[in-house]
Amino acid sequence: MDESNNRKTMNKISYGIDAPKVIRNLFLVGIIFLVLAIFLPAITISKVQIQTAQISFTIALICIIEAALMLLYSLVGKFKHRDRMLKLHEWKGNEMVLDVGTGHGLLMIGAAKRLTTGKSLGIDIWKNSDLSNNTLQQTEQNAVLENVSDKIKILSQDITHTTFRDNYFDVVVSNLCLHNIYNKEGRATACKEIYRILKDNGVAIISDFKHTGDYKKAFESQGMNVEKIGIYFIDTFPPLTIIRAKKIR
Ligand SMILES: C[S@@+](CC[C@H](N)C(=O)[O-])C[C@H]1O[C@@H](n2cnc3c(N)ncnc32)[C@H](O)[C@@H]1O
């Protein structure tokens, strides 16, 4: 990308495309099966005729619809889901907030807009496979363009071992991050870390498309008061579920 193109991207608010390679691969596989549906002849195996064209067409349709729904979530649905998540807390304005796996700052910036004296922090390890153009600089730029740069702080940290002290945050939010920790123990460690850094009476609002039952159990095992909200089929894809867990004294 030349310098002027680079400057153009950096001057725009962008919340990125989630799982860009998955979307690209689904589209590619869909197109391959669509071509196969046109050219494949029917196969007969011991007098049974297999309609390969119909099978290929069905696979193509499933892949293309999934890719389109994922793209639609990234471009439209995620903003509705962000507001839905943030509405699950009664904001006073003075909270210390952490967005785990902030990416381009979707929840960190959304929370910052609800603060007066509080501060909204975002941590990430900036994986490009999880979000397009995933850089700290793009997130900083978004905060400037959204007029919240005085209320936010972005740090490069992994949720399985943060440097925050115990009982530090009033609210911890996270969307589509924890499933990216590939082993069960790692995800349980992340939930324990969230519990550790939450203040008494603090709340964790965690959204994901899988493993939410495990997060619920992990928070319950710490003695938290846990509620499972959703699944949301209409405006999120893959459909998301929210776990709201309160740390009780
Ligand atoms: C699908 S993106 C979602 C970004 C943002 N939460 C949103 O909803 O737009 C997942 C993000 O989690 C980050 N991530 C993955 N594993 C992480 C970890 N162990 N600690 C912190 N962030 C992580 C990725 O780098 C990526 O930015």
C-alpha cells in the first residue's frame, strides 16, 4: 500500500472485518462448488444415481450464505450487539472499564462514550487472523476520530496473564475474543484472570459464539452470580450468546 492510500485508511473510522480469512475461504469454496455444480455429471454407483450437481449446489449455497452473514455481522450487526452488551450495565460514568480483545476498540470506545470521570482500557495481542488490519495504531486512530482519546488507554497484553492489580475494574467486557484461546485450560485461566482483576460488585459481560457454557461454569466456580443471555440469531453470525457475571462480596 502506498503512503497516500495508507493515510486514507488511517483517516477513516474502521471496526474491521472479523475472521477475514474464514470469510474469504467460505466464498472461495462456495464458488468452487458452484462451478462443480455446473460441470459435474451425475454418477451412478450400483444402480443408484447420485445427483452430484445438486449436492455441489447445496454446499455452494451454504458456504456463500455463511460468508455473507459473517460479512453482514462485521459491517452492521456488531454495532447493534455492542449496544446490547453495554446496555447490560447501569452506567454511572466513573467506572474503570476493560475491553478484552478490543481489536479496533468496538467496546472500549462504546464504553468510553458512556463515561465522565471514568477510564476505558483495551487490551489485545493484535492477531490479523481474528480481525482485519488489526493494529494498535488503527485503534488509537478510531479513538481520536470518535473523540474519546482522553478517556481510553490501549495496551498490548494477553488476557491469560495481565499486569493489572487485583480488584481494579468495575466492568470487564469482551466480544468474540476468548474462543481464540485454543485450549480449555487457557480459556479457564482467562476467566480466572477476569475474576481477579474485577472489583467486588464488578461485572463481566462476555460475548462469544462458542464455549459460553464453559465461561459460565468457570465464573460460577469463583462464586460469581452468572446469567446467560441470548442466543441472538437475527443480527449476529455466528449467533452470539452473552454471559453476565457479577463478582459478589
Ligand atoms: C474477532 S476479534 C474481535 C474484536 C472486538 N472485540 C470486536 O468485537 O470487534 C478478536 C480479538 O481478540 C484478540 N485476542 C485473541 N486472543 C487474545 C488474547 N489471548 N488476549 C487478548 N486479546 C486476544 C484478537 O487479536 C482480536 O483483536
